[in-house]
Amino acid sequence: MSDTPDSAVHTYAEQHRTAFLDDLAEWLRIPSVSAQPEHDGDVRRSADWLSGKLTETGFPVAEVWETAGAPAVFGEWPSDDPDAPTVLVYGHHDVQPAAREDGWDTDPFEPEIRDGRMYGRGAADDKGQVFFHTLGVRAHLATTGRTTPAVHLKLIVEGEEESGSPHFRALVEQEAVRLAADAVIVSDTGMWDESTPTVCTGMRGLAECEIELHGPGQDIHSGSFGGAVPNPATAVARLVAALHDEDGRVAVPGFYDDVAELTDTARALFAELPFDEATWLRTAKSQAASGEAGYSTLERIWARPTAEVNGIGGGYQGAGSKTIIPSSARVKLSFRLVAGQQPDRVQKAVQAWAEERIPAGIRHRITFLPATRPCLTPLDHPALQAVARAMGRAFGQKINFTREGGSGPAADLQDVLGAPVLFLGISVPSDGWHAPNEKVELDLLFKGVETSAHLWGELAAALR
């Protein structure tokens, strides 16, 4: 365990609080919206800003890496201990679109501090959570007397996460030698709530497809031809109806073959969290919970695979009646995957399942989007325990464990680099990621600084 005095880390962070927040606000003023071409120059300016700030922090290597899309930033600070493990931090410097007319109380790219919070696009997702590592490593050095980190520290901060990371895996594969690490820290996540600090242990993967069905060469009269030719809208409806069985399980043969089942320990840890289903339903704007029988709500969204209908269409959609057999229909499906599942195997299973149910006389096309693999770090992994200890020292309380129901590029890092992925985030649900008035709680942001300061010593000891 690191010998960093916890109180000294806290004092150092507080002494540098004002300058840190001034720098963060400067970064937030750069509207690095990767999804909007008119902001391409701002995304590049954001990368240049971060590269310069890493150099100012002390990183001997700080580079802007080009991709086929937006630039990423790479930083490296080797330890003077040749036997120290290597740790790679991942985050992103691009942000979601934002405009005052979306419902913001203030200009989204002119950050403001009010009531202990900093408001601005990117304050939590993800610039604030990337940036706390810069003060964290300085606190680590100042309070241990070291001149280099206790680990070989690397950062990769991409510029297209909010646009689906279309070029990130190719970048990781291209730069796999320079990105090689013994563990990866993803700081693009959050905690359960303000009073319940948690460490995320995994994310689900994602496979998506669109199924297009084509029947008659044009819309035709349902009186003249109905009941005598196949209807693509009916075929789509039957596909959707066949997607789940009566227990809410995905009915695609082979879908569950590789699923890593929940352990009793994991279920017990989920049950420790202060989950209130009524509150959760209000957040979901839903009237009832539903899903696979035999599992709790948290187990369903964190540790079980799913199939969802994201969109369905075909035929006449206007007011009144138009008695036709439509020429085409389509459905968009998404499958959240859990540890053990392989996206390519799931895609083949879905394709075989769909094609078996498409009636004669209906032409079809099934298109899959690029998939994301699931990732999960075992609860007893020493690197995960090091993250929990570092956070526990910063917060001064027990750390619980969660998972994330969504998906992200973390699995690419795990897959290409062969390193365990750990999640370190201090954002809370009320921060409003992707929404108007995004903010970060400043006290939690500085707990992130302190966690980062403790983390490098903890990982250096755990990974030897």
C-alpha cells in the first residue's frame, strides 16, 4: 500500500483548487463537439490544449495523435522504477452538442460555479474526469517526495467518443506497443450517488442490426390482393413477437450459450446498494418494471444480456386510412451483451434466427453495425481492489461495486491490449450527462483528485 499521508493529499488538492478550476473552465470553453463538422477545429483546439496542459503538468511525453477522424491525445510519464507496472488512463475530450435554446440556464460553453457545482458541457462527461488526473499525479508526487510516478503512467484521450468512437479501435491497434499496459483505468463513468461511492466493474457490449423486408414491388390494394400475398409488415410483427419467450428471455437459439452467470457474491454486492425501484421507475418515466424472470432490476440491466426493439416501421403512417399491403417494412434491434458473449457469434445467431422466420416471397436484408464487446473485471482482481482502496482513502468510507448497463470503447482496450479494465469515476446521476445544465459536484471532483493521487501507489504495490 502507498505510504501517502491521506491528509497531506487532501491539503495539497485544496491548496490548488482555484487554479485547477480556472484551468478546467478554460478547457470547457472550447466547444469540442465531435458530432458537428463546424466544430472540427474546436475538437483539434481541445486536443492541443490538453497536450499543452499535460506538458505543463510534467508529462515528458504529450502528443496529439491523428486518426481518420478527430485527434486523440497521448501522454506518458515513466517511473524511475524500472520494475514499476504500467497503467493507462482512458478518457475523451469531445463533448455532446449543446445550445442555450436546448434548455440551458446559462451558456453551455461558458462554465459557471454555483452552489458548489460547476455547470458547463463536459464538466462531468468527460473533461472534468480526465482533468482530475493532472492534479492527482501532482499531489501524488508532492506528498510522497517522488520525482516520477510510482507506476509508468500513460493517458489516451480520444476525440470521438460522443460520435461512437469510429476510429478508436484502429488507433489502439496501430499504437498497441506504445499503449501497452498492465491495467487500464477508464475515467468516463460514475458513482451510485453523492453519498454512496462505488467502483464500476464492467460494461455490457452491444450488437445492433436493421432488418429490412420487401414484398410487393409497390404498395398494393389490400382488397384486391390481401390474404393472397405475403405482407412484409406482418412478417416484421411476427419477428418482433418471436424475439422473447413468455419469461422475458431472448428466444434466439444459442443467445445464452456463452453468458457468464452471476455469482452469489456479485448478487449479494448488488443487493447492498440502496436501490429504490419506485424512484428508478420515475427516472425511467415508466409505469412498471419488466424483463427476464428470476432476476432483479439491477441484475437485468447490469449482468444479463438483452434484446430490444429500437424502431419499427412499414406501410402507411399518416392520418386516416389507406388500405394497402405495404411494399416494405423494417425493424431496428439492439442486443446488450455480457461477459462471455462474442458479438460475432451473437450476430450469426440473430441472422440465422431471423432468416428462418422470413416467409417465402419476402426478400430481406440484415445489416449489422460495428459491435462493442463486453468487459468485466473479476471482483478479486488485485488491480480492482487497489482502485477500491484508493477511493476508500479519499472518501473515508466503504466502497461498493456496480456495473454499467451501457456500452463503450473500454472493451477495445481490454481486447487489443490484453489488460484488465478498471473504472474510476466520481460523476453522479444528477450531473445530467448529454442533457441541459450538465454539471459536476466540486467536492466529488476533488475526491477524484485525491483518489487519483492514492491510486498510483496502490497499483504499484498490487500489480508487482
